[in-house]
Amino acid sequence: MPGAVSGILIVDKPAVWTSHDVVGRVRRLAGTRRVGHAGTLDPMATGVLVVLVGRATRAAGFAEAQAKGYAAHIRFGMTTDTLDTEGRVLTEGGAAPSQGEILAVLPRFTGRIEQVPPMYSAIKQNGRKLYEIARAGGEVEREARAVNITRLDCRGPLPGGDFELDVECSKGTYIRSLCADIGAALGCGACMSALRRTYSGGFRAEDALTLEEIEARGAGNCLLSVDALFPDMPEVRIEDARTERALRNGADVKFRADFEGECRVYAGSGEFLLLGAVKNGVLHTIKSFFEV
């Protein structure tokens, strides 16, 4: 309904909490069940979780597709069934590589690569989540998936002997799998010992709010408009009431512009209406976001 709570919360997810736990808490804080998130974080992970409230849930696919950055701690000489230090240890004691040796193999994992999802993941196979099969002691073949890693660097060793990976990657990348694969390439094994998502699209960890901060300020006061997902797109403002009405009804409209492609479309009042695209002098709707 008009005036319903709607927008984006940039949450600094705490460790131990699942992404679903965060959604549940935001539902209570925002007073609506229409809440989702863009990009699952493992319980041990912290950092940027983009939470979509109300009409903004329509933007989930766009938010999930944006590049994400991570700071991951990798522990060499140890492997586990979950590919992180919270799992059952399978092997340990392998000699840790030098930073030079690590840097030498990283190019193999940069760019478009094939990655096998871990058994401890929420991917479904034959109607069952993989982690349910794994917890029951089973294991199934998983098809490799193409992911894109646009930045991969390493520093260390850190105090305690772990190294830190700096990663930028596409949707669907498993950092745990990346750590394990790097360890396998070096012949010593490895697993992930910590993970923080440093950004998702244009939303950065330093701008994220804890759940406690959101509760103290009031969820409605922390919401960003959904157009914050598309800051680099050109802006179109519709001043004509008839054209605005046609767009609200889902019609294409004739539109003169000095560009072609995707754009943010606003009403004359400043209300964000939709994500659109201009082609051959016609403005098409890709996804509408106005309240009806």
C-alpha cells in the first residue's frame, strides 16, 4: 500500500548469525514480512549484507549480480569437510608455503574459472540441500560452475601463521572452495579461517550498520532508496503527467534522449519510478519500483 516501508538496509552481519537470521531480525525491526537479502553469507562470515525491504525486494536479482569483495583468512596445511576451520579436520600438518609460492599460483584462479560447490552449501540437488546430505554422512557429485574472479591478491603471514586473501568476484563464488583449491594447487591443503565481505556493489563495510545501530535509530531512518543500487546509470525525469501515467501502467513511451541503454526513471516529483532502457527513441520498463 502507499507509504509502506520500502528501501535498502546495508547490514554489517555479525558472526554466527545466518543471513536468514538477519532477515528475521529486520522483519521485526521494520514491521514487515516483505524482506529479503542479496547474496548469502556463511554463519562464520561478517560484513556487508544487502537487505531489501518492501518494494525493494524486486531488485534482488540486480543486487545479487553486483561484484562483491572479500577479505578471507586462509590456513595452509589443514583441510576440513566444510572447507573452513569450523568443520571436521581431515588432514593437518602440511608445511605452509611462502608468500612467493602463494602469489605464483594465484593467476590460475583469476578470471573466469570453474569451481565445484562445497557439499556444505544450500544448493539443492534432487530436492535436497547439499548440507543436509553432508550432515547425514553422504556426498554426491556436483557439477562445476563458472565464476569470475576479477581480483585476487595475498598478504602475510599474519600473526598466528594464516594469510589473507583480497578477493573481488562474481555472484556464486565460494570463497571456502577458493581457499581449498589454492591449497590443493600448492600441495599442502588449506581451508578458510575467517571471512569478511568488504563490499557488495557500491555498498562498503564502512557504511554498513550493525543490527543494534539499526534498532537504536529505527529501521525506517536507516533505509536507502532502491535507486542507490544504480548510481552510475543516467537519470531520466518524466515531467509530463500523461507519460508518467503510461509508464505506471507498464506501457512503452516515446522518449528523446542523448543516450541509449539502461537508466533510472523518476517522476517530476522526484519519486523513483523504475529501471528502464532507451532504444530507438522508445523508453521501455525493465523493472518498476513505485508503490501501487
